[in-house]
Amino acid sequence: MVRELAISSYLFIFRIIFTIFNLLPAKEKTVFVTSFGDNALYVLEEIKSQTDQQIIVLKGANCKINFDDHKEVTIKSFESMNVSQFIQSIYHLATSKVVFVDNYFGFLSVTDFKPDVKCIQLWHAAGAIKQFGLKDPSIAQRSDRAKKRFKKVYSRFTSVVIGSEKMTPIFRESFGLKEENMLPTGIPRTDFFYDHSEKDKVKGVLESKYPSIKDKKVLLYAPTYRDNELESPTLALDLVQMYKAFSDEYVLLLRLHPAVKTTIDHSVENFVYDVSDYENINHLLLVTDILISDYSSIPFEFSLLHKPMIFFAYDLENYEKLRGFWEDYGNNMPGPIAKDTNDIIAFIQHNQFDLEKIKRFSDQWNHYSNGHSSANLVAKIYDLEKSKQQEKVSQTI
């Protein structure tokens, strides 16, 4: 009850300010509202290279991506107590012709954009294992007012970017949208995996930051955040066991949710590196030889590299009951499923990986992510092909 009252008060204030600014004419301006930043960064750079749009980034509190290198881009702290930044952010939202978001944002429930405004959902996952949106099982416990608010937020999306047709029915059910709302241009941040010069540069930076990865292979443990981890942040993966089994040949990178803090045993130093604060997960995937994950969306992008992965589902039955899965987990994951650290060690030692299955998985989920996703998206949103054709016609007259 208290939570709903706080949300309603916030949205009431947001609606009033937005409605006032919405009386002003729209400008040739693009706004990004971002919690994650990686997709936004790639789209932003493409917009800069292909258009003359003014670009505004409304950056969430947990966004790790640094936009500061883009001096001509206006950056505002969106989720802060700074009243001035808050009001300026709403002004930009109300006066822009294009709005990109990459997450669920409650304020969208009270933003009655002008009819010609495009609101594009970039989302933050290339594929889906667990259910979300209107299919999230936890919604059943929410109030009718909250459920109505969720539907209003999703109804604002004029387009949702997809990397494959497998995501079309998932987004349709999760957001209550139609097939015509799907934009099959590929996931922007996957362009990185096709950019050889950028990959070489990033690899050099990571080798300088973590010298051990020059001489040893890399294990990356990137688990999904669980609701009880703030109270009980103990890792399910036994780092000491992993150290004893693999320290001669591997290093282990540990990528946890920003809210989860854990203490690393001194006995595994120079084997375990906490990379939770590193800004770009795709950079880490590039140098990873074996990924250890669970119900995260990270494997969808990692599969583009056609490298082994293990699914550490130590709490499978409970997690499935709480969150729900889109498909049968055991039959659809492109790697062995481990219940404990002993399983993980055995899978690695006996090389129990099917690379052909990983390739098929990638082909299914990354069909449209071909290295040109950002360019394809920007051309579509800003009608660049139509503009080029009109320019050619005018030149011949």
C-alpha cells in the first residue's frame, strides 16, 4: 500500500510537468532513457554518424556505460534527487520526436506522447529464458492499479527491437503488443562481435588490466541476480574448489549484480578477479573461453562466439516456480547443466561441450544480429533510405 502510494505520487507530479512541456512543439531531438547503456551507446554513435539529431541521454543510477566521450551529447542524471535534472529530463522527453528506452520505466504510463513520436524499446536482452513483463508470475500478487500501469507502459512502445523471430511471440505476450510492433533489425550491441579492429583494441585493454589472461584461459561466472542475495550473498560456486582444480590453467572472472557484494577468500587471489564493476559485459565475453551462467540472457550473445558454456542451475526447481521459463530449460540450453561445483569441474575437465548445438542456438536467437544492427535500426527509425531516394530525385530535377 505504501509502495503504491509513493509510485502514484511520483507519477502524478511527472504527469503534470510532462503535460505542460508537451504543449511545446517537438524538435529534431532523440532521447535515450537507459538503465544498461550498451545498446544505447551503439545506436547513439550511429545516429551521430548518419543524422543531425540533437541527442539527450537520461542515465539511470545503475548504468555503467560511460557516455562522457561524446561531448556533443547532453547527459542528464535521470534517477536522482536533483530537482533541476528531473525537470529538464521531463522537458526533453516531452519535446523529442524519438525516444529510446532499454527497460521497464514506470513514468511511461503517464507520458501521452504526441501522435508522431516514436518510442522504441531496445530491451536489455537478446533472448529470453525466464518470463517477464505481463507473463512474470509475480504480477499475480500486484494490485489492479499496478497491472493497469504495466499495460500503459507497454502500450507506449511503437517498436520493439528483435534479434530473431523467436523473440516475436515472447514480446507480444510480455508486452501485449502486435507483430507489426516488432522491428527485426538485430541487437545493436552485438555489432561489437563483428568489428575486428574494436575487438583487438578491447582485448589489449583487458590484457593490460588483467595481465593473467595473456597466459591463461578464462572462465567467466556471471549468475543471475536473486531476490534473497542482499541478505545472503554467499556464492553457490565454491571458489576454493575451482582454484584447486584450475588455477594452473585458468583464471576466473566473477561478474555479479551491482547490488550484490561478496568477499573473495585470500587463498584464491591471482585466480579470481571481481569484474562486477567493469562497464561492458561483451568485452568480457570476448576474452572468455568458458562461460558459467544460469538463467541470464548473457548466453544468447556469447553464443555468437561459438564457445563453450555451462549452466549452473543449482536452484532450478525453485527458480522456475518463482519466475517461470519460456521453454523447457533442460532441453533447450546449449550446454551441460550443473547442480554443484563438482559438476562444473567435471564438465570442464572432460570437455563435455557440443559446439554444434551452440551454433544452432546462436542461429536461432541471433538471426538478425549480423554486424549491421545499429545501422539498420537507425535507417529504419529515421527513414534514411527514403531521404536518400528523395535526395536523388531532387538532384535529377
